[in-house]
Amino acid sequence: MGKKKKRGGLEPELKEAATGENHESQNELSLANGDSSSYDNKKKKKSKRDQLNDDAPIEVPTVSVAVPGSIIDNTQSLELATRLAGQIARAVTIFRIDEVVVFDNKSSSDNYSRSSAANRSNRSDENESGAAFLVRLLEYLETPQYLRKALFSMHSSLRFVGMLPPLDAPHHLRKHEWAPFREGVTLKENAPNSVGTLVDVGLNKNVVVDQVLDPGVRVTVAMGTSRNLDADSPHQVVPPSKPKESGMYWGYKVRYAPNISSVFKNCSYKGGYDHLIGTSEHGDIVNSSDLTLPTFRHLLIAFGGLAGLEESIEEDDGLKQKNAREVFHSYFNTCPHQGSRTIRTEEAIFISLQYFQEPISRALRRVEYKSKPEDGKC
């Protein structure tokens, strides 16, 4: 693929201070006995603990989709393949999907050197697999327009991307727009009068961040509230998940899997996916309004290709289970009364993500409710 650069940013690690319930009862007893100094000291410690908790990274629930790269192989031209990739990119952006996993139907988890960042730029259209093409297009479309020239080299696979409608995602900001965060790319030029790195964030002037980073790295920059780019204080590089912690949708990331078992085994989230949903015409029929999903940290919704998920499971030697209902926690038919004998994968993605939208929202509200402290407790 093109010379796609890695994202920068560090996930901060903080240790939570633990406080038992017996500390609360001791505070109340000390206060009742007139020992207010002991209570005040513990209250100060508690406030420090609360400050640490406020600064700690928040684990935001995520929703991922898995799509087969074989759907690209069935297209008749590069233009149609580009349109298909654009439809998928629009769908996952509209429904705020956090991750897209593109999988092949390989029998074993062979090395993905063929579509690694180093080799993809040298591959011709004739040799490029459908999965590699789809990964490239999805990555390109997710990248803000002002960063694409710096992060992607020219490639024939990108010939028709100019005709696609823009994603217009929240992180695809215009020059005149200001936001708490912006995506940027690190530059070779040295930062003036300071130790740090110059970053192009798509504004009239580059900004300085407080870290020394290699050039050509995509980073998420905290812009703050001041629009004064001439200020001496540098900006901070934050993890890409930081905007999502404040409720903003900040695009999707793309991952390749050589087969469907690798979709599950090589999950990029700590602890893996805790709920797997498969979609198929052979799945269970449940009204969306009646569907209750369990609370989750990382949810995955998988879509099949021309022959469905069943074929991908059958051809995967890494899966002992060959029954789709044993592979997934839930297996649904999201369009049971279809008028056409076939539903294309790009159509199924739109239909299914709309079908799951309310059940996912209800599950997320239950997570938020459980995370809130009870009345009268800190």
C-alpha cells in the first residue's frame, strides 16, 4: 500500500489509589469524636485520589465491524471497486464505528507482508488483493484531507477517490474551524525557540508539540481553547482515544486479518472482543425494538461475502467450530423480509448498522448508569 505512517501518541498509565469502605467509617467516627484533623488529612488524600481518577484514561466502549476483502474481487472495474469502498467508509462513519477489520479467506494465518506498509506501495493493481485494496481505501478516506498528501504516496488504486463523497467526519476540520483536538502530521523542520516538534494540523500556521517525534507521524493534538497560535506554550500530543472520552466521534481505525479466526484472535483491544455478532440470512429473526444486547466493552459485528460467513468459517483451518452459531455469541438475520434473493455486503452493512443502532444505544446507557456513583456516595 502507499506509505501510510503510523499514528503517534502515548497512552498514559496511572495507578489508582485504593480506598476501602472501612476508611469511610473511620472518618465518620473521628469526626464524631472531635478529631477533625485526622478527617481533614484523609479528605485531602481523597481529593488527590479523585484528581488522579479524573486524569486517568477512560475505557470507552467500542464497536467494530469485520468485512471480507473478497467483495472487492467481485467488482468489474477499479471505479466500481472505489465506489464500493466509499460506501463502506460512509456507512461506518455515519454509525460511529470505531474499527473496521478487513479479512481474507486464507486457510492459515500467513504473514501479511504482501500488504504491509513497506510493500503495498510497490504492488501493482494486478497483484494487489481485494483486501489490501480495501484497507488502503478505507485508511485514505478516514484521513483528513489536509494530511493525505503527506501520509500517502501516489498510487493507481487511488485514481478515482476524487469522485467519492467526503466522509465529513468531526476530525475532518476546515482551516477556519476550531476544535479541542486536531489531527496532524509531524514535520522535519525544527521547532523555533523551543524543544519539541512542528506539526501541521491543517491551519494557517504549524503548531509546536512538547515531544520530539520522527517526521511523517500522524498524531492527535490537544488544541485547547485559545486560538492564538503564536503562544509560547507548546501543545500536547494525546492518544487518538482522547477525543472519544469526551463523547466526540473521531473516526475509525483499520486492521487486516488473513482469515476470520484472526479477526478474533488478533484483536487490538486489551482483553479482546467480549461480544461477537454474526449476520446472515440463516440467523435468528428478532425485531430491533425487542433485541437486548449485553453490556460490552468491545463489540464486533461480522459480515460475510458472496457465500456468507458460513463459507469463511468452513475454509478457516484455525477454527475448530464449523457451526457459525458456535463461533458467535449472537447470530441474526437483520433483513428477514427481503425482496431480492441477494443482499450485497455493502447494503447489508447499512441495513444491519441501522438495525443494531438502538440496541447498542440501550446497552451503552446501561454501562453509563452502572458507572455513575450512587446518591450520597463519592
